Amino acid sequence: MLAQIRSILWRLLSTPYVPHPAFDDFLTAAQKQENAQAEVTVAVLDAPQADRLFGVPLARRGIQPVYLHVHNRSKTALRLQLVRIDPNYYTALEAAAANHFSIAKRLTAFGFLGLIYFLPVLALIPFKLVTAYRANRRMDEFFSSQAFHLRPIPPGGESQGFVFTTLDAGTKIVHVCLNATGDLLDSATGKVEVQDEPGRTTEFTFSVPVRGLSADYLRRDFATLLPPGDVVACDLPQLVGRLCQMPATTTNQKGTHTGDPLNLVVIGEFATILGSFAARWDESETITLTTCWKTLRSFLLGSQYRYSPVSALYSFGRSQDVALQRTRHTINERLHLRLWLTALTFHAKPVWVGQVSRDIGVRFTTKTWNLTTHRVDGDVDEARDYVVEDLLQAERVDAAGYVDGVGACDLAAPRRNLTGDPYFTDGKRAVILLSETRTKPRFVAWS
């Protein structure tokens, strides 16, 4: 009891900083990849883990530590390219400074009445300032000691530590790029030894799930979503024929009205889809009071909300199985991508049919409960082809082509979606066979 009282008094009178350097529970979810040149281990800390290890709430500052361990198996020194992991990464001291203790900020947060309330203890301010200064110094030292330092890793050598990246929820893509430096400095002789294969690059791509996001797809069990007897394995001619027979558009929940065209087909395992899109697209949260409030706040302030819930559209008698989005300047400027798992497979990989469109603003409507809806760009083919080009740039396309879909309509005689927005199209569906790893496409046909 006495020890607890002392602990409480110490916290009130001082500014304690208590990291936990021995904490390593995050390593249980670490991923490892290797080749002849290197072995790389990656782990991404969620908010509670980062708070526990570093002693401050990094996630509140938009910072996410990524743990790296690199073992150099090559005959030349290797150097990590941090900008490939995150071009906006934080240095160790920058991440620490963002979390420094500030007595002034703490007091002013209570306002004028708070300052009057704390007036009797203002005499303790000098002591608090001194302990805060010391705590911040310890924080700087701890962050620096935990960081992955940029220096050549010699042959047979190892390097480990944390890279302080910008915060991502759901799935985080970590690109690890190791460059051969081409030379080594012999510490004993002070001579530079030139190595073979200078400039060679070794790359690994990790797709890491991060706890904390209530993604919409978590409500689906894809393993049991379709009865096994309904699944049909297709060769290429069969696949093309069946895709042309797929529903042309989304519908409302009752299936009585048609909506946006189903203009996209993606072939690949669900993990491959997340890995292919996650570097550029964000997952969508489920609709709750909290996420509705975040969406409303972003709408009123004109700010971003990367994981905003996506409204339900229907196909095959159910709402989308997974929704992804790519935000731009504000919540009103996004690309929406919805996918439904079908009963088809191609080369033993599941086939997903989808709908993609581009939000370009907000407008009034009597067709929704809140009397507003996003205004959709009528050129839906542009949004479809954007996905193709985006995945090509990410080097995750094995092959791509087009099949018949909703049928053509032009700008002079457009069709309309469920909220009345007009759209025009060449009537085709883009079909994308995803690659599990980065690759050059074998075949791409443009409509």
C-alpha cells in the first residue's frame, strides 16, 4: 500500500518516462522472407504494442514503428533504402520529439479555470520542468537505441531495429529494398575492398495485417461463403463465357432497381488482393456510431478519413464482400471499389466481380435518408481503367484483358445508378489476373 502511494505521488510530482525495452510480443506475428542474398524479418506494431514498448502513445501522433531484422547472406555489403518503406518516415529523434512531454501544453489544455485550480501546486512547476527535461532526454536516447540505423551491412552481418513510419491500419505493405554498396572498408587495415556486383538490388514485399481496424470484410467467412458444390473450375474459354453472363449491374437490396455497372473482375486469393491493393488503397470500416461520426466530421471539415465506411450495393443477393477506397484531398473525392466472390475459379484461384467508380463531390438527393450523396463521375470506364493502370504500376498484374459486361451507352443517352447519377460506358469489364509477387505482366490487352 505504501509503495502504491509513493508511486502515485511520484507521478503527480514528476514526469516519468517508462519504456519497456524487453517487450517483444510483437515478434510472434513477425514475417520472414529470404533468398540467396538476404534474410529479412518484419513485424508491424499495433497501437497498444507501440505504447507498451516505447512508453508513449505513438499512434496518437500518426507514427507506426516497423521492426526490421536483416541478415546479409551476399558477398558484398548491403544498405537499406528507407524511402522505399515510407518516403515520409520519421527519424528516431523526430519521432521522439513528437512525443516529448510539455508541461505548458498540459496546463493550457485545462483552460483558464484549470490554471486557477492548479494554482496551489504551481510551486512544483520547476520540479516538473526538470523531470520533463530529463524524461525527454531519456526518450531521445531510447528511440535512438531502438532505431534501424542506416549503414552498410557487411557480408554475413546482421542489423536490426525500428523504422518509424506513418500510421496505417488494416493491412500494411512493407517494401524492403537492399542495395549492394559495391565496397567494404576493412576496419583493421583501413583499406577499401571492391566487391562484385555493385548496384545490385534485392527486394522483398511484406503484406502485414495490423490489429485495430474493424474492416467490413471481417464479417465474411470466404471459406464457407459458397457451398463447395457450387464452385466451378474454368479454363480460359469457359471463364470468358461465364463472365459475360454475370450480372450486368449492382442492385438495391430487394433487387428491384439496377445501379452501377459491374465493370471489373479480379482473379486471385483474398490475401493477394489485399497485398496488391494495400500499398495504394485503404480498407473500409464497418458502419457503427463511431465510424458514422468520423465520416460526418470529415464531411463537415472537408478532411480525409481513409477508412470511411462504404455504402452497400448488392449482387448475388448480398452486399459487397469487401470494399476498398483510394482517398484524395477530402472524403468527398475518392475511388470506391466493391468486390463480390463468385462461384468461379481460374487456375485454382477464386474469381471476384466488382464495381469501381470515382466520387467527385456531394449533391442533394431524396433517395437517401440523409438527403445527400456523393456525385459520381459519369465516365465509369476511366475509373475501371485507373485500377488496371494502378495495379500495372504496382507490378501486381500477371495478365489483363476485357470481356463484355453491361453493354455500351454514350454521353448523349446515359444510364443512371441507384441515386440518379448518369453514367456512360463502352460496356466492357476489365479482367485482371493478379500476381502473388511483383512481376512484369505476361499479357495486357486494352479494349
